[in-house]
Amino acid sequence: MDIISALQISIAQLVGPSAIFYALLAIGLNLHFGYAGLLNFGQIGFALLGAYGVGIMAENYDQPLWVGAIVGIVAAGVLALVLGFPTLRLRADYLAIVTIAASEILRLVFRSTAADDLTHSTNGIFGYASGFFEYSPFDNGKQYDFFGVKFQGTDLWAMVVGWAIVLLLCLLVWLLVRSPWGRVLKAVREDEDAARSLGKNAYFYKMQALILGGCIGGIAGVYNALQTQSINPDFYSTAQTFFAYGALILGGAATVFGPVVGAMLFWFLLAIPDALLRQVTSGPDAWFDLSQQQVGAIRYVLLGLAIALMMVFRPQGILGNKREVQLDA
């Protein structure tokens, strides 16, 4: 068993584009769930709008990528407004139902043949983001090796941009939660009736948090669309939202860097058992007789067990505070 090789592959996932995408999703969820106590189960729907904003504007209307990014982020904010208006005055579970339904409706609409002229349905949109990589200081066709950890030039540029966005958003969250606005938001999360008794409009604060977190989800979609240079509606499934929740749980809700640490750890814990299992299940000296599909499923089982144990022994996550996750739902 080559443990060094498995670690090199896992470290690439630890800091790679996938970790950045889920960190962005989890930062938005952190504003919703961690700081405002909102149960949003449709974060991937906001990412879908962000991604398609880029793809549709670039491919269908020949607009610059930055125009598509703005359109996608604004569309995500509008979706949050539309979903929050009828649900935020009700119990938390109504928002959860509405958001998960909305994300699935969007995915099915965008993949339908009726929307083919606009979204290209199940064929998706491809090859529109070459302008993004024109600014790269790296050789896009070259593979770079850092002590055995290998990245393509395109991935390195996407990582530089992605981690810069993650750090800027973490700074924004840090400033917001330490402002009077952030303190009121946490008060609404912990006891909405008490916040109202002090004259605070809980509905208004929750709506702001929902829109801001939705826009961050849109930024995640924009990043994914640029990094992969492709958009397929079937990628934006409900499972991606729960992966982001898994990252948030691992890192710790209601913390600035918890979503980032959680997303990195999430992909590391997925990658290392996958690399090790593929080594011991292939070749003439295989330890187990498992197919590649079974190996892929087992890694999710192991990660699920790790998250379950985390919820039992440290429900606040690695960086979290236990009092911060005692929500008034």
C-alpha cells in the first residue's frame, strides 16, 4: 500500500477547486443556518442560477463573463427574496421545504427540452470561459508538481482566484457578525420573541441574511462555472446542498472559518479512503474484491460515519461553540 501517494492525492483535494466550491456554498449556509437559524435545504439552487447566469449570458448573448457573473448573483438574490417573502414569518421547517422544492424545480426546468433554446437542457453549456484563463500567469497546458502534489495550470489559476474569494467572504462575514447587524441576527436566532420585544424587526433581518447567503451561493455557482468551463443541470442536485451541510457540520456552524475548514476536511476525508481502497482492490495482489462503483460508495459510508460520530461527541464541529448551535426553531 502506497500511503504517500494516497496522501498526495488527498492533499490535492484538500486545497483543490472542489473544496473551494463547497466552502463557498457552506459560507452562505453558515449565514443562513449558523447565524440566522434558517433551514435552507436548497442552497444548490442559488448556485445553479449563478452558474447559468454566466453560461447563458456568455454563450447565448455573447456578453463578457463579468456581466454573466453579476446576472447570476442578482438572480440568486431575487430567488432568495421570492422564497423568503412567504415563508420567513412561519416556522423554520416551511423554509426548508420550500427551498429544497425550489432547487429541484429549477433543476428540472433547466434540464427540460422546453428550455433547450435558453439552457441547452441536458446537453449543458460548454467552452464559454476561455477568457477567464487568459489572465492566468500559469501555463494552462502544463502540469505543476509541488512535492508530488500535482495540479494543472488551469486548476492553479482557479485555486488562486477561488481562495482569494473565500478569504474576502470570510472577512465580510467576520465584519458583519461583529457589527450591530450581526448581533441582532444572532439574537433573532436564539430567541426571536425576545428580539421582537426589544423593537427589532426579526423578519427584516432574516430576509437580509437569506438574500446575502443566497448571493454567496450564487458566487459559488459562478466560480464552479468558470473553473469547470461547463454547466450541466444534473450536477446541481439536492445532494450537493447536503455535502455543503456536511462541510459546515465538520468545521463548525456560526464560526468564520468553520465552513472553510469543514469543506477542506470533507474532501480530504473523501479522497484518502478512496485512494487507499483503490490500491487494495486492484491488481493481482488485491486485498478485497470490490468494483470501482463499490469503492466510490464505501467512501461516502465512511465519511457519513465520521460526521455521525462528530455529531455525537462534538456537535458544534471542530471550531464551533456548542451554545451557537442551540437554535430556537
